Amino acid sequence: MDSRNRVPENWSIDPIRLGVAGAYSDSETDPLSWQADALCSQTDPEAFFPEKGGSTRDAKRICSGCEVKAECLEYALENDERFGIWGGLSERERRKLKKRA
């Protein structure tokens, strides 16, 4: 059988897990649709919630290349997220940002 006519092995995997950006985005009906395009949704979530005193370097590196970083940070600030890296900032950095605003 010609390889062009075969069904790919991963045909049943969710497009988000495959890293297809915009797979479920519909910002007009879902205000959280940006999350489908977030790079963190395609990686290990533990990197974004390090133990106290743990490194945030890997999570921030991923955030730096994310196209929805601004939406993520805005969500975290509006919803007073107290844990994890959101929009490339730690909880402490988000608190400082809110104080300056």
C-alpha cells in the first residue's frame, strides 16, 4: 500500500496535543480560547508550577516565544492567579506589576 493512502497513526489525537495552533480558537464566543494557542498547553504543566524556591527559567523561556503571552498575563492579573508562571511572570512579579499600575 502506498504511504500516501494510509491513515496516520496519530489521527485520533487531539489537535492541541499535536501542537496545532488555533485548532479550537473562537475568541468571539469563548473568552478563554487563547488557551488553545498557548505553548504551555503543549508542554509539561509542572514547569509552570515549580516548588517553592524552584527554577522558573524553563517556563519563562517557553513563555517568551508564546503568541498569546499578553492574553495569558491579562487573565492572570484579572483573576488574581496566585500560583505559577502566567504570561512569563511569577506571582511575585505579577504582584509588583499590579502595585505599579
